[in-house]
Amino acid sequence: VVMSDTFASSTTDQWYQRRVRVAEETLLSSASGLLNFSNLDVKTAVENKYINRDTKAKTVHSTLANHFLAVPDLTERKIEELPYQLEQAGKFDKLKQQLVDLRVFERLYRPEHKFDLYRYWRHIEKNTAHRSDESYKTALARGSFPAGMIVSHLLYNLAVFMEDMTKYGAAEEIYNKAIEFYEKASQKLEVAKVHVSLGTMCSNLGRAEEAEKMLKRAEYILSLIHISEPTRLL
């Protein structure tokens, strides 16, 4: 693509263009609309030629990030590309702004993107003063949730994420928020599930008395809906 764009429009150059297009079909592959090099040597050669310096690579990633920032809708492509391009460009403040958007968190906290989400936050915390727990607590404190979002599920997933990030204080606070929302919706099974998760976290932290209290509470709730063995909810 880069090579073909360098040719003029003369007859001879058009012949070269056709040859380049044939080469492109051999060297490039397409998956879900994304072009990539099918040959690792060619990919390496192009990277060395055009983005061989760290500063230049960051400029390229920054340009791509700006492109996706201009996309108005939260498409799957934007979810995949924008955080990655911001990370690679070293724009960690903007990356943090994207991740604290609860719609973005909900979309990234899925099996296919979840480990990227953890990596993004670790890089943010390593390179800035931003902290994931304080950032999300601030976002939740606004009390504004996007339309159509199941808030209780979001809170539960966010609490698990906080626990995995070893932000135990935030995890406990958000677990309790999730319990409030599940109770308002009379979702007893989900209330029990959160108590089990919270009790397990307390147990792992050596807080045996609190863990026992949480697990007994889960057991009691489950008895009301005729389910035993609360640990099966994990």
C-alpha cells in the first residue's frame, strides 16, 4: 500500500502499480476487515523502514488513536483499537479517561478483552499517579449510569476486577454496592453470590470472622430459595 502510493500515474508506473497490487495479495491477509502482513519478514522490514524509532512509532500510534477518538460510536473496532493505540502512544492520561467510562469497562471486561484491561491499568499505574480504585470510585460516585446497563452486574464485575487488582478496600466497597442493587431487584441468588465472593476474599485476607459471617449470610439466603452449598456459586 505504501509502495503503490509512491508511484505517479504514467503508463510505466501504472504497470508497476499492478505488480505491487499482485504482491499485496500475496503479502497481506485480511480478517474481519483488518489487514495484516502474512509474511513476518516483510512485516519486520516495513516496521524497520517506517517506524523503526520509538518516537516515530509513538507518533504513528498517536495518529491512529486520534482517528478512533473521532469515531462517535462505541464500535467493537473502537473498543479493540483505541485503548491499545493510546497505550502504545504513551498517552496514559487519555487511556485512563477511556477506561473509567463505565460503558468501556463493561465492554472490555469480557473474556476476549479482559487481560488487556488488566495490562492497561498496570501500565497506567506504573507511569502516572492515577489509581484504578480511586478512578472507578470517582466514576461511581457520580451516580450516573448509561441507559440499558445492568448496574448490579456491572458493580459485581467491577468489584471482582478490583479484587484481582489487589485493591481490596475498593473491592469490598463495590461488592456491598452490588448487594444493595441486587437486593432492590429481589435477586436473592445474586445477593448470595456476592456474599460468597466477599466472604472468600475476606478468608483469603485472613479475616476469618468476617468471612464466616458472609458465608453464613449466603447460606441463609440460599436456604430461603432451597439451595445448599453456597460455595458452588463461585
